[in-house]
Amino acid sequence: MKYTIAIIATAANLLFSPATQAGNTPDKNIVEIAASAGQFNTLVAAVKAAGLVETLSGKGPFTVFAPTDEAFSKLPEGTIASLLKPENKGKLVSILTYHVLSGKVPASAVKTMKAKTVNGKEVNITVSAKGVKVDSANVVKTDIMATNGVIHVIDSVIIP
């Protein structure tokens, strides 16, 4: 079974080209945005180890709940190194695909709900006066538009 995934991480304070902001026509896909951000070494390594680089450049559209490098650093010590090992590729793919929904869902359409992820499991999305949560992660930036979807940045890695 071919996995379809789009994972990207974006720091809340990064400046993106005007074309990636909501309301403008994007000029980069999810992979290109990740590569140009320069602060997502963990994510890039994970995507490579999972063999998902080509898929990240796919047509989509995808909605990505993207953890930052800081979010990855919150995982227990040794977790990332373990996941990047070839023998753990299946588990890594499962985690990465849990961060992705099929279709393009801008922040204006997000509501409290359970949403089926690309890995087949459901993620809990909660909207409240305090903001939006995806499982236990807080959404810290929304609507980073790519040619193949939309990215919403989260502050923690979510585990299926």
C-alpha cells in the first residue's frame, strides 16, 4: 500500500514568502517550504528515513498538522534516534501519516471533531476559547499555503 503523506514543520515566528500566506497563490509545495525554512532538520531526517520525500511533493491536497523541531525535542531522549533506524520505518511512517488529513482544510473550516488521518486512525480536533488543539498539541500557526495543501503548525508531536 502506498502511503500518502505530507508533513512539514514551521516555527511560529518564521517569515515566509508572501506567496505562502493565506489569500495569495502559493508558489512552493510542502517539501519546498520545509527545505527553505531551514529549521526542520528532525522532520527532514524523518521524512527521508520513512521514504516519503517523493510523496510530500505529490499533488495532494493535504492538511498537515506540522510539529516544529522544538516539538520533536519534547519526545523522550533516544526516541528520534530509534525511529530513524531502518528497522523502525513502519512505526515512523505511522507517526508521520498521523499528522496528515486528505483534503485542504483552512483554519476557517476547522471545528471540534474527530478527523480520519492518512494513517487511518482518528485525531481529535478541539476548538475552544483557548485555541485549537490536535490531540494534546496546540496549533500555534495556521494557513501556511502550499501548492499541494495547507499547513497548520503544532507545538508537539502527536502519536497514534
